[in-house]
Amino acid sequence: MTGVRKLYTTLVEAVRRPTMLGQLRRQVLFFVPLPIPLFAVLVLAHGGLRWSAPGWTILVAFSVAVAALLLAFVVQPTPLPEGLSAEASVRRSLHRFRQITALRIGLALTPIAVGAGASLAGGGLFPFLAALLLAWPQLLLALPGYFTVSRARKAMEAWGTKAYLWAALAQPSPVEWPVVTQLARRIRAARAARSAGGTAGAGASSTEAAADSDREPEGVLGDHADLPERWAVPASEPPQRPEILIPGMSATPSARAVQRGRNAARRRSRRDAARSRPKAKN
């Protein structure tokens, strides 16, 4: 029992680790129990545990599952280009490892979808079961472990550029689960909006009363009721000058001398020299 508890504690700590490695592990583990509710839906659709199905449906599901398994085992990240700095190597290696992890998850889910379709078409559960038995090991290949990360790092270093993949996976990351975290955030935001709306509705009457008490008497602004306060003037007084209303505007605008460039002065000197030059005698 002590060994089982220690193994369970180690797995929980590895999954809940606030790093990029833990984030990728959570993404993979989220899809592990996905075939179970799909299997329950297929059982309800068939009206019970009906396993028999035509041979072509079983062949289609099994062939797609085998092809996806081979691809998940063979496909590796592309090598990093030469001449990268350490920071660029960390960023690119992490990006490529995330891409290959998402690709392996997609390759694992493809046989499950094909097996479910073949099971519905054949009227039995055996195609889905055959695809499922070959799809779950693909999720284990997609799970970032020592073997998976080491193979990906060696594939990235095929052209001689050092891939700092372990350093990239050790970067901090929030503990989030796909779909579940976003759904929980939306629920909390909706509850907060409802509570804020109730509080605002309770204090609406007091706010309106305060606004009515602070409202200015009618006729003071005249035709300028839709202007800001510093632009609005009483109807009985003449309008103020622009330099008083607009901050920084002077009453007497200063004339600015026009500066001519050196090219204009050069053209003028050349033109005067051409005019003063004596004409040649014939």
C-alpha cells in the first residue's frame, strides 16, 4: 500500500506541476477518458451490447488505427536551423514540441472517431473496440515523459544546433485544464455579473436622487446644453473668446518666419551669376 500511495502522489505532483511540462501532460490526460462516454452513447444507440458487425467496418477501423499508431511512433519534430541563440532555441524547441504533442493527440483521436462511425454503420461495437485498443497507446506516446522528450530533443539536434528542450519545458505555466478551466471562468464571471447587477439595482434609486439634487436649473446653459462644462456659457452672457476657452491658445498669434533651405540659396546665386556673365563675341 505504501508503494501505491507513493506512486499516486508522484503522478499527482507531476500532473499538477505549474510548468509547461505539466501543462502538456494535462492536455494529454484530458483526452484519455474521452472514449468512455462515447462508448456509452454507442451502447445506447445500438440498444445494448451488440458486438457483431460486418467485416469491412472492422477492417476500416483497424487499418486507420494501425496507420495512426505507426505515424505517432515515427513522426518526430523537424531539426532546428543552424546558428540559433540559446533564447531562440528554447522558444523554437518548445513550439515544435507542442506541435508534435498536438499532432499525436489528433492521431490518437482519429481512430476513435472512425471506429465510432464504423460501429454505427455496421450495427455493432466491435469496430469501435478494435480502434480503441490501438488508440489508447497513442495517447501514452503523446504523454511527455523522459523517453518522449529525449527522442524529440535528439531529432531537433540532428543539424548540430543544441535544443534546450528541458529548459523550455521547465518554464512556469498556470495550472489549467482544457475546456474545464475556461468553462469554470465563464461560470464565475456570470455569477459575478449577476451579483453586481443586483447590487447596482438596489442602489439605482439613491443614485438617481443624488443626480436630481445636483442637476443645474433649466435655462442656465441655454442653447449650449449639449456641450462640455468648459465650453458651455450662460445664455445671458456673451460668448467668451477662444483663447480663454482653449488652454494654451494666445490672443495674438505669433508670426513664424519661413526658413528657406540651402538649395534655394544656391539656385538664386547660380541664376545671378548667369545673368552677370558677359556674352561671347561672334
